[in-house]
Amino acid sequence: MTKQYVIPIFVPHLGCPNDCVFCNQNKISGQKTNVTKEDVEKTIKYFLDHIKEPDKKIEVAFFGGSFTGIDEQIQNELLGTAYKFIEKGQVDSIRISTRPDYINKEILKRLKKYKVKTIELGVQSANDYILKKAARGHTFADVKKASKLIRRFGFKLGHQMMVGLPDSTKIDEINTAKSLIKLKPKIVRIYPVLVIKGTKLEKDYEEGKYKPLTVVQAVEICKELVAMFNKKKIDVIRVGLQNTDEITSPEFENSEVVAGPYHPAFRQLVESSMWYDAIVNKIKKLNAKVKVVEVQVNSQDINNVIGHKKENVIKLKDTYDVDLIVKQNDNVKQGKSKIEVLETYADFVE
């Protein structure tokens, strides 16, 4: 099976015309200086030296900032450096992330020249009021226009959305997901809002003007969004910010996170909660008072079925007095399960 690798290169805040209320790219990426073509070459070579898999696909990804808003000469230097590795057959493609209002035909033609394959747009919300409240500086009309152009030019379209923005509700976030689905992205990232030091949101939080989501609230909404995208076969490639030395629990001295639904295994919490709901629904459909149930799943799903720190096993026992046994069966497709009742309370009484 072909292994997919991403070589991440962070270009924090380059090209951004304004500061969104939630954003401090230097803190989020852990990168505090501008990136040069020499940095790009050094980073790619480092990763290539450590990727030993014979059957692989390698993508160079420019994350952070708004790539297509960078000075055109710098864009060409960074892309050109990555493109040299494509010409040598060492790298397969390039991915960038940018703002929806920094996309036009001329920009897309230039990206095509450098073999850029994927373009991710920072959408955040489909509600113009919420976008304005967050100081995004663009509207959802910009998102629709950019998305259609990107797809028309043959790029792989990605969207990034947020939950827990100021004044945003669960209904707003579900409506955002519905609106994105209509634009047919191939990939999506979902980011619960964290209060980061040095942002406008930090000030609002300290003044009591902003109340972040709890971990439980963020998990509940994110699992609904993931289910919506899964149903339409849109790949959710990330749920929650990448953990770094700076993006970590607020209790740690070096953390840049002030408050919000931070958890080191946030995606696992979301997927485990989805599995818990699915198992409970299956049990409820059985015409028996279940005491012990065995669930067979693909090896890729075992940890999520059991739950973070065996949360699902414990919760099922505490809530329904059901013992959960999880077994590996790689004949079961990933995301699917086989459930068998091993013992009912009727058996126990007899």
C-alpha cells in the first residue's frame, strides 16, 4: 500500500492583511521567523533523508499565513525550490493554504506552473456576521467564488472551518458544514477555537466578552460535523489544532493557550464519542437486556472504540451496566463493526 507523507513548511502570518480575533500565527505554528528558500530546501532534504518507505507519495505543504498573499517574488522562490524536487522525482506534489479573497485566475495559473495539487481555503464560517465579528476581512461570497475557481482549474479543494467563534452557535456551524458540502471540497479541517495569547480574543476572554466552548461542547458539535462530511465522503483530515510545545494544556508554563477546548487527543475524543453512540444505538435495537457485548472492528478502529483511557468501556458499564469486549477483525472494513451479544440478563437469571 502506498504510504502518504507530508513535508510541512510553516510560513506564519506572511500574506495576511489583518489580524483575525483568534489568530496569532507565530504562536500557533511555533515558527517565529520568515521562511526563506534556503529553509525550504533544508527542510525538504531533512525529511527526504528520513523517509525510507519504498512505495510512497510525498507532498510539500506550505501551512500558515495566506500563501497567495505573499509577495509574488517570494512565492516564486518558495514554490520554485519545492518544484525542483518534483522535477527530480523526489516529491510528488505541493499543497498550499490561503485566504479565499486571495484567489484569482492569474494566481491559479501560476500555481499550476509549479505543480501545486491542493489548495486549502481558510473559510471558518459561512455566516457573514460571524466572519465580520472575527475580523476575517472577507465574506462567504468570496469562499464560493474561490472554491468554484479552484475546482474549475483542476486543483484538489480543501476547506478549513472553526467551531466556537464569537457569537457562533451550533446551528451556525451545522449550516457552515452544509454550505461547504455544496461547494464539494475533497478535504476538510475542523478547528475548535482556542484562546491564544496575544490575540484580540484573549482580551475579550479576560474582559468576560467571550466564553469559549468546553471540551465536551466542542466534541458534541464536532462529531456531528464529522458525520455530515463522512456521509458525503469528504475526508476530514484534521479535527483540532496540532499539538506543539506552545499549543498544549494551559496548565503548562510554556503554553500559549489561555483557555478553550484543548485536549491532546481531541480527535480521538470525537471519534470515540461517535463509536459510543453507534454501539449504544445497535444495543438498543436488540430485543434483549444486554449484559455482555462483543464488538469486532478493524485494527485501525480499536483505540477509538475503547475510547481515550477506556472511556467508552467505563461509560457503557456505568450508564447501561453493559460489559464491552472489543476484538480485532481486519476482515471488517474500517469504520464498520460486527456486534454480538455474548450474555443477556435473562441468561444471568437462569
